[in-house]
Amino acid sequence: MTGPHLQWWLDAKFGMFIHWGAYSQLARGEWVMNRERWPIEEYEPLARAWRPDRHDPREWVAMAQDAGMKYLVCTSKHHDGFCLFGSELTDYNSVATMGRDLMAELADACHEAGLRFGFYYSLKDWHHPDYECGHRGDAAGHERFLEYTRGQVRELCSNYGKLDILWYDGGGLYDGEGWQAHEMNAMARELQPEIVINNRSRVPEDHDTPEQHVAVSAPGRPWETCMTMNGSWGWHAGDDRWKSTKDLIATLVGIASLGGNLLLNVGPRGDGGFPEESIIRLREIGGWLRLHGEAIYGTHRGPFEWGCFGMPTVKGGSVYLCIDKWVGQEMVVGMVKTPVRSASLLSTGEALEFEQRDDRLWIRGLPDRSYADPYATVVKLELDGEPEAYSRWL
Ligand code: GLC
């Protein structure tokens, strides 16, 4: 469903995903209830006792914006069924248990700061007695569960001001028809006419959501890779496989080059604080984007492929060669057909010498390696016309 409502999202390129819930207290990821087979009677008291006392949504929002992220999507309810928002349909929610609407606090902070905001909502629900009814052939029970789900989507789309994104997850048990997804999403769009909806209610809606990998959708079909900074979505104290900032930036560049978005996850601790490892990476990515954001925001998929130096991004008549693999003070780029008008270092504006001959372009006078920033140095080319590439070598 491409349309004008998506333009801001296509231009945004980079958002923050937040997985946070009662499970964060256990520090073993968001699947802990299921993987460790916690009976509801044992898990529920823990969820009800949750009191995140270091949660400062304004700080979260500031960290997302400093990192150069243009939108934020947070788990309003994950598979464990505990709602971080006030719901009339269950008392298993943060307003009933702690007198705080955690999602209202976050939505307000986003609105105040001008950061686009979305709800993740899990259709899967390990707490609701009717979740599996449809699976067992109990039609009345299934209808009750659909009413619950629809009702909560209505609450999320009604009670938090402007909602930019509805990010479903966990719809695997039923198909689109089983979820009555078309009707549910039509309701969401009636309440929030400009909302962006992902493809996980088992109907396509606005965009595809490759998880933990990059996968380009069919031409014209928007897509967003969601990815963790270590190997876990919800806070896992023992997961120390943190990706380097350089890898995360290379992922962002690669995704922009291929026309997608990156929704990069943070799993706050149970008390609401961001893990230090995430804070460091957010800060470093933000530093890079402050110098090189022009090469990311508003870019679209261009005709050029990867080079020995890394990936190119394209915006109108500009091409940004994001060098994250050092090739020396002279680089050669294949395939640029449109005449090049100028070449410069994006971070300083310093002009670079170039020579274009047939399907090869030489760029000379690049800084020596010690100058190069630790993540990716960007060369900006201005073209004399629409970017066009020579046909590729097979
Ligand atoms: C995986 C995880 C789920 C998480 C989702 C985010 O499916 O199992 O817990 O919310 O990824 O895309």
C-alpha cells in the first residue's frame, strides 16, 4: 500500500525498536516465559509486581534522536500478554498494576520532541485463555479473542494521540482471514488515517519486515529490516555478542543503498535504563550520522551496485560512495554512466580530483588512512542528470 502517507517513513530510513516488558526483570530475553515453561500462575505475580523505577521516557527519546533515529516503535504488549498501556479489556496492564500508563508516558515524550511514534502489538498471547481457541476449533472462543485483539488495537489507535506506526507481531497461529486482519486494519486507518502498518497481521499492508537480515522486496514494495545490537530483543544480561558500531553503520548504509529502512533494537533493563553497550553504540552512530546523514536520509534505491570500497547510496542527482573498506588514496568505481560534475568529501566539503573514462571513474586525493573516520568515509558525487549505470557484467 504505497502512498503519500508513507513518504516520511521512506525518507526516515532509521528508527529505534524497543523491547521492554515485565520479562525484562528476568534478564533472559522476551521469550523467557515460554522457553522456561513458566506457568501463568508463576509469571503473572511477577508481571504484576513490576515497578520500573528508572524509566525516563524523555531520556529514551533523546537517545533515539541523538542517534539520528527518526521514529520509535515500542512493545505495548509482547507475547507474555502483559499490557504496558491502560486497557479496559483486561486488568493485566500497567495502569491497573502500578498506576502508570507506560505507553502514554512514552507517546507524550515522543510527541513533545517531535519524534514519530509507533506501537508494536503482539497478536500472540500466552496469557489470554482464548488465544488458542481458533486453533482448537472453538469458534465462539476465537471470536472472543478477536474482539479482545480488535478492542486493544482500537484503544491503542484512540488513546495516545497521533500514532504513526502499528507494528504487529506474532500472528503465526492464524492467517489474515483468521485474524480478520483487513477489518482490523481498516479500523486502525479510520482512527489514524496516516498510519503505517507492517505486514505481520498476515496481510501485506504497507511494508515487509525481514528480521535479523537484509532482504530486498519486489520493486516498489517498501521494506524494513529489524535487527538487534547483540543477539536478543528483550534485555538479556548474559548476551554479550554485541555487534560493533562499524558493523551497525555498514548495515545501515547497505540497507539505505538497497532502498530499505533499519529498525534497530534496544532492550532496556527491567528498571527502564538502557544497557551501557547500547548507549555507546547509539552515541557513536549518532556522531557518524551528524557528519554523513545526508548520505542516508531521503535516499532511495539507485542503479549502482556495491563496489570494492563498500556501498553507494543515491538521492536525486547525488551519489554517496560510503567507503568502509579502505582502497587507498585513489579509488576506482565502475559503472557510472551519467557525467560526473563534481566529487567531494561529504564531511568537509573538500573537492576531490576525478577522471571519468567510459565505464570507469577514478577519484584521487582521498585522505590517507589515518584521517579516515573509523566507520565510513563518504565521497559525494554530483551527477549531470539522473543517475544511470552501464549494464552490469554478469
Ligand atoms: C522475533 C522474536 C520476537 C520479537 C520479534 C521482533 O520474532 O521471537 O520476540 O518480538 O522477533 O521482530
